[in-house]
Amino acid sequence: MPGYTHVQKAQPIRFAHWMLSGALAGNPFPIDKERMASDLLFDSVIQNSITAVSDRDFVAEFLFACSLTAVHLSKWAEDLILYSSAEFGYVTLDDAYSTGSSLMPQKKNPDGLELIRGKTGRISGHLVGFLMVLKGLPSTYNKDIQEDKEAVFDAYDTLAASLEVAAGNMEKLKVCKAACESALSPDMLATDVAYYLVRKGTPFRDAHHIAGKLVALAEQKNLPMTSLTCSDAKSVSELFEDDLAELWNYEHSVEQYKGTGGTAKESVVAQIASLRQWLTEANEQR
């Protein structure tokens, strides 16, 4: 059958060759492709010549990796934008990565983080745009594919700049411990009440319901849950005992999550060590 490039008859090929998928049919000369691939530092030889001249999966995969990385950076930046605001005040951004308002002198705008968030749309746009180029192409090489260059180069440059700004923000970031702690509230310990009951043998479904009734009682009395007496708690369930008061400790609440991925200190330290190990191994493989 005819093989086509640019939607024009080019070279004869087997139909089975097209189904499996020099510009189209392969190379008729006795060239050692495995040796050539090795010399060019390629992992292997693509087994189908039609695929070899037209495949741009690696471009789409690269753009996806850039887009996904940018999305994670954007989510991280959004959290910091909120946490650095006057309404939260959990962190303070360094002046090197923020600017003052052109009108309001009291403001400190998180420009670097906002640009990270904004550039994510640009990078993701390159991915979607290039996929739209690919989706309408016939098999083999077509000139449309040259659109990959602008997308790849700009996505790389934009992501590299975003990573640099993100690293600088993180390095200079100041955490406001007092603000973080003052934002904690007794109602956040309601789940711990349910866990308390589970440890006493109550099924979680029932424990969740009882904990909810304790929260409702505190609201009815216009008291923080931590101010309820043991007799108050027993009016909800006889399962509550004097040791309930031991739950009213935020440090205790955090430190119970010692499993992999948890928020206890030893778990967080393990996560940091694991990431450092991953980075070391990734750098060694480069």
C-alpha cells in the first residue's frame, strides 16, 4: 500500500507495518541501528519506522511532567499566599519575593508566588495546545509537529524560573509560631474524641456519632468542648471517663499520627529523610 507523508503518497509500505504504528518506510542500508542508538545515548531503537519519524509522545510526556510540577507549585503557592495574609499571618514572606502596593503603602504583595500560580496556566496551555496539534495528524511526519519546539522551550524556561522563585521563597520564609498556635481551636479535637472511644472498643461509626453529640452539647452550653466537665461528657455517653481530659492537648493530638506519612514529628522527619534520599538517588542517575 502507499505510505503517506503530508497526506501525499510517499513510499510503498506493508499494511501490517502501518497497523503497527528514510522518512517513512525505514532504511534500506545495512546500518547498525543499535550501535547508532548507543552512540547517540538513546535508550533503545524504536521498532517501527513510521512511529520513529512521527512519534512525539516524549514531547507530550515532557509537557505533562512540566504541567503537573507547575500545578503542585501553584497549589503550594496558593497556600502560602493565604497563610501570609493578614487574615492568617502564619508566615512572613521575604521582601526579595514580594512588593509594595503602587497605591496602598501598608500592603506587601506576594508577587513571586502569584506569578508561580499564573505561570502554571501558561505551562499547562502548552501541553493542551500541543495535544491539539497531535490529535488531528495523519500517520508519519507532518510539518505541524514543529510546533513542539516553542512549547518545549518555553515550558522548560518558565518552569525553571518558577522553581527558582519557589526555592527562594522557601529558603527565606519565616514561620510565625505564635500565630499558628493561636489559630488552633478546641473543636479541632473532636476527631480525637472519636478515636478515644474507638480505643475503648466502640465502632468508629458509633464513636463519630457520640463525638458529634459532645460537640453539640458544648455549642448548647456556649462553651469550648475542652471546658466540659466529666459529668457533662457522661450525660452524652457513659463511655467517657476522667481520662477524657488528657485529649485536650494539641501536641498530644499531633503526636498520635506516627504512621508513615503522618504528622507526628518522627514521621515528618522520616518523610524529609526519604525525600532527601530520593533526590540523592535521582542526582546520581543523571
